[in-house]
Amino acid sequence: MSVEELLLEIQKSRIKPNNVSHFAFTATPKHNTMTLFGRLEDESLPPSKDNPPVSFDKYTQRQAIEEGFILDVLKNYLSYKTAYQIGDKFIKNNEKVDSKEAKRAIAEWKSLHATSITNKVKIIMEHFRKNVVGLLDGEAKAMVVTSRRNVAVKYKLAFDRYIEDNNLHGVKSLVAFSGKVLGKDCGKSDEFNIDPETEYTENNLNPGLGNQDLRHVFDKQEFKVMIVANKFQTGFNQPKLVAMYIDKKIGDVDAVQTLSRLNRTYPGKDTTFVLDFANDPKDILSAFQKYDEGAELEDVQDLDVVYDSKNVLDEMHIYNTQDLEKFKNVNALTLLKGKKDGQAKQEELHRKLYDATQRPTDLYNAKLKRLVEEIKSWDESIVKAEKSGDEKAKEVAEARREELSISLEELKGFCAHPLEIGIRMKYYHF
């Protein structure tokens, strides 16, 4: 039998049998599903806490993340309490911030205290405008998860007021919930001008949309934020969703399913943001670890890590102030321009970026080449000393080679520090 014939027989043997069916379930199966379809770990014993039904096979969340089919939504998860503590420590202890204006801005942010819906909306929109709205060529979207329908009504009114007060063009909000909410059920609130006798619905809070499916409306360019109350937290597929702001206690499977609205991939989408006003990060992590063994939340690092990395980079003397200014000016243009500006303009911007970084790149490569050549030269000196039996010369050559090897590793580490800074930057987005 030839190789081709053997492969053909193997292929035939893999044809789906007529008497076998395959069923694939959600990544977050509930207890009833496992009880009905799972296999007991020990089939000779009855089901129990120590002998639960388990999956026949798994395609885990961690595997899907590692293979690039979904994103890790915990990567940029941060509780508001943690962000607040960072701001507090930053003001009290950070002498590196010399600008009074910078300290005043952080103090103003801290003073919001995220206790009222109006303040939370301001925090959300400030973060969204500075960190999210420009992503995916301006198509990035956010979801606000609220605890109840009457809270969603207040959020919608607060968002609309913020958008109007700040004269934001091309930014609209949607609210999604089922049924009706009476104004009197929203509590006393002079700031929202809620009429206690008015019935609030999706239709009158999203004027001009009629009976359109909100899932399709949200896909339009101008609708950036969707406020939800027990709707679209599960089963909702919007790959342009990049940020989520949570103002609701969630746990176990609900936490996983809610945050997983963010995990869909989309061209250019390589990050997500979660700001949680209501939950303990330990509870969120515990919920994910039931379905994703590799789930983890990063601990808050020393706030000076960015400055420390900057100092290491500066000491390499690869770039100077003029290089930084040149790159900053060109990079600002790339942020303002998108793919929609055309291929020619994109190529022009890329050429400018390469030009802005050419001098530091040439200097880095020159230093790298020189160190490699010097190490090679001392390697030859070590071999020569060994052949001649000159232990003193060998000792000197080995010592010099060790010094150069350390310098080479430090130079290679120059490329690692920006990646480290990127990992830590989420703590500064707020």
C-alpha cells in the first residue's frame, strides 16, 4: 500500500459515524446542564459533591484566548476603589508631579467620589473620551451595566445631559430594558426632572428609533454607549464593544457572561477596559477561575514603575529630547488620522514615523553591532590564551567578555521596558 492510499484509508475512517451525535455547550454551563449531560468522574459511584458530573471534553476559555479567538477581558479590569486609592496615593506621595495644574486635576477627579449617578457618568465619559473613543478608527463602543431599570433611566438622562452640556458631536447613548418604569419608582431626584406620573420605556428614552432592534441600532457609528438593565448582559454579540462600566453586583456565572460581552475579536481590537464600581475584584476573579484555570488579575504595582522604567531608558542614551518631540508630533497625526483617510495618506504617515525614529534606531543598531563584534573578538582572545597556556590573559579576556555581555543584555532590555510600561499603563488611565 502506497503512502497516498494509506492516507486515503485514514481519511475514510474519520467520516462521521451515523450512530454518533456531538453536542457543544456554552463555555459557562450551569449545574442543570452538567447534571443532564455530564459524565460522572467515577461511574461506579452515585453523583455527589465529591463525584460531580464533568464534561466529556473541553475547549477552554484559556485555550480560546491563547489561540486568538477571544480576548482576555480581565487583562484591563480595574475596580473603582483601586483607581481611587491610586489617585489618593498619587496626590499625597508623588513629588515627581511638579505641576500644580496636574495635581489639581487629579484632586478634582478624586472629589467626585462616584456616589451619585451624575458623578459616575462624568468619570465614565472622561475615561471613554480619553482612552476608548479613538480606538477601532472611531468605532469603539462601551456598555454600562446597571442594577435596576429605574437606575438605567437615571443613567440615560445623565448621559444625555453630559453629552449636551459638553457639546459632544457624533456621540449618542442608548438604554435597553424591558417593560415600563414609572417616574415615581425612580425616587426623588430634582436634577433629572423626572415626572413621577410618566412611564419611561425604551421607546421614549431612545426617541426617533421606533421599534428598531437596539442591537442593530447600536452598530451605527454615532451610538457609542449602551446602558443596560438585565438585558444584553448575555448572548449579546457586538465585536466593537471595547469598554464596560459596571454599577451592579454580579457574581459566579453572571459575572463571567457579563464581562464576556467584551471578548469578541474585531480588526484592530487588541485590548478591552473594565471599570467596576460595585464588585470586589476577588469575587470577579473567583468567578472566572471556575471556567478559566488561567484567569488572573494583576496586582497594583508601585506607582513609580513608569518613572523607574523611563530613567532606565534615558540612561541608555539612545534618544534625546528632539527625538521625543519629533515622534510625539508625528504620532499625534496618526491618532487623528484613520484608515479611512486612504492608503496613500497612511503610507505617508508611516514614512514620517519611520523618519522620526530613524536616528535612535540607527544608534541602537550601531551599539548592538559594536557589542556583538567586541564579544566575538574577546571570544577569540580566550581561545588564543587557552592554546598558549596564558592563564592571566585568559582571565582578563573572560572578565572583559562578561562586562560586554552584561552591557549587551542591558541594551536588549531597552526594547523590553516599553512593553513593561504598556502593561502598567492601565493604572494610569484613570
